[in-house]
Amino acid sequence: MNNEIFKSRLEDLYTKITCGKFSTPQQARNTCASFCLDLFNKVDFELIGSEHLPEKGGNLFLYNHLHNPIQYALEDNFHITLDSHFLSAYLFDYYNDPGMRIVRYSLPHEKAHKKYYSPFDYIQVYASGFRPHDLTQQMKVESKSTFYSRCLESLSKGQNLIISPEGTSNRTEQSPGPFRFGVFKLAQLASPDLNIVPVVFSGFDKTMNRSAWKCAIKKPFRLADVVNDPFDINQVAAFADRLFLAYKKWVPQLRQDNQNFIREIEILQRKVKRHNQSENLVCFFGSSSIRLWDLKESFPDINTLNLGFGGAYIDSCLTHFDSLFQNINPKKLVLYAGENDISTNSDVRTIKAKFERLVSHIRNSLSTTEIVCISIKPSPHRINNIDVVREINMELKTYLSTLPNTKWIDIFNPFLDSKGHVKLDYFGRDRLHLNNKGYKVWDQALKAELV
């Protein structure tokens, strides 16, 4: 999809919302999120950390708000903000609800802004730089009161809240702007056990051909986890400052990271150096399904080393193999790769060719190591590709059967019920990564092969 088509789709969304007949604001929000989910799935982006999403709704999502590319301006210079719409779309995908967003009041001359946001009935606030000249102190007080009461009401209903603590937007290079205290006061009022989920954006202020669009979901926390007294305003204010400084590191870090996985590989290289047990070593290598596997818990009596890195493609496994394995010679190597390649719309033939190159390189580098390959799992998040996954698994299994000292572990079929449906209870909230129950299936499938 090029810039012109993407902008025309934004225009379609604007028309769909402003001309639509919705029975409820929820219907309008769902319609918008569904449209955006389909739209963003057709462009290149990087979503990191979806495994951190809490199991249930009723969470507070904080994000750094980025400018919109001027090239995507619509009627009346109105912008459909890319970052907030992206987040709503993927929360809709995971929770079947796009969440409640906070948007600014429209100024009198911003007819398109008001026309677009009216159907959603989002919570409104006065934003700096966008305040009417006749704004009175009473109007400010009433607005704040409404803000807190509606936010608390949404959380009490189990609805996710999506808020930027900055109150304004910035370019990626200047993001984040200073945090305002209101959102942290809200967390105080809600509950010390409220899950707060930091979300980091990079590149959404640029057109798709000028910058990579990236979103990273960080681990959730509770105020009770980060301050001694969640009801002490000074402690919470100090924490707000610390979180702002964390974002100051996260945003440029995300911006600079690329699919070469340089930072993650450096961490793994240090991990290899620290691992001083070489006898009967079993290495696990591949994408985030490997990285998130608690090997010590699953295989406490086996000398394991986890060298998985999130978002890895087959090519990236090949690229970084030598730098990780140059000084180790494992007895067995457990490999999981190929699932992320499906998301790039690569065909079966291309994925098979890449996998053959990777396995051939591993065999040439580690001639005595037994290679244990795990089949690609049928992730519900990629259910539309399940037939492709079946075909790829069949091709890879056939290829490996021609090679010595290799094993194929089928975990595809154990993830299906008697009717051939994917067992959803094996997956986390993102419907992509495994939960503990799913990993137990992997444990059972691998235990006999690792002894």
C-alpha cells in the first residue's frame, strides 16, 4: 500500500464515521476500530510486547502521543491520529473492545474534528493550545470533574482507558513531552491494584515510506508495585517523573532498534559468555515463543540455554547464528522459526527455501549437534493463515526427513480439538504467544527428546 492509497482509506474512514448511522457510541467505536485493524494489517509496522497485555480489561494504557504526518491531513486540515487509532484497533482485536479514549474538545472552527469525534462519545478534556478564548474557571473545574468520574466509570465496567499523559503531541525525536499529573491522580483514585500499561510509539509521525511504524507494549505495573504508599501524592508525583524519564529512554531506543536486533543479540551474547556449563548443553533458538519459554521451570534437570529473540524471522536467525554460536557446541539445538515470516505474506516456497538455508548453515557449523525442529503452531491471531501453516509444516517435515541427526516435533495437532478448532485456552491475551498451559504441551512434546 502506498501513501496515496493509505490516505484515501483514511478519507473512507472519515466518511464512514461522519455519515454513518450508529445506534450507540459503542457501535461507532467498534466500527472505527474494525476498519483501522483491517487498514493497519495492510501496511508494514512492528508491534512488540503483545504478550504483556493483561488477561482482562479495565486497564490504564498510557502512550506517548505523536504528531500526525501532514500528508495525511483531511477535510478542514483534520487528522485521524495514527498512534491512538492503532492502539484502539489492536485492543479491539485482543479484548473485543477498542477501549475508552481521551480526546480534546473541538474548537469552534474545527467542524471536521467535532463531526468525526461526536459519534464516539469519548471523554473530553481541554488541551493546551486548543482552549477557547471564553473558557472560564468554572468550565475547567467541571471538565476535570467529568473527566475523573467518566474515567472511573469506564474502569469499573472493565473497559480499558487509553490516555496520553502529555496532553499534546510531538515528533518522535522530541517525544515524550512533559507528563501531566492528572492521569496519575486518576490511578490513585481508581485503585492501587489498577494495571497501568505503558505503550511506546515511534515513527507514526512520518509517512509509511519515510519511517518504520513501531509500537512497544511494556510490562504492566500497579502503583502499589512502584511506590511505598500509593495514596501519598508526593510519592506518586516522584514516580510520574521517573516514568517520564523511562519514556525518554524508551522512545529513542525503539526508534533506533531495527530488524537487525542488535541490542537483543548483544544481550544474548553476554548470556552465552555467562553460561559456563558446556556439558550436555541444549540450546533453544528462534523467535519470541522460544524467548518467553521458562526453560528452567520446564526442564530443571537439563542444561539449557535460551537464545530466543522476539520478532525473529528465519533470515534474522541465520544472520545472527554465528555471533551466538561461535564459541559453543551444544549437544542438541531446539529450533522454532518461520511463524513470523508468515506475517510478511511470504509464500510457502519462499519460507521453505529460507528454512533450508538456515538448517543447512546450522548443520555445517555444528556438525555433531542434533537439530530438533518444532513445527509452527496454529496461533489464533493468525487463524486466516492456518492452511498456509499446515502446508509449511508438511514441507519442512519432509525436508528434515532427508537429513541425518534431525528431529521434527509436531505441536500443531496437539493444539487442535476434536473438531479441528484451535484450543484458545493454550494462548495468552494476544492470541499469538503461549500461556502456561500451552507451554506444558510443548514441555511434554520435548521432554523425551531432550533426555
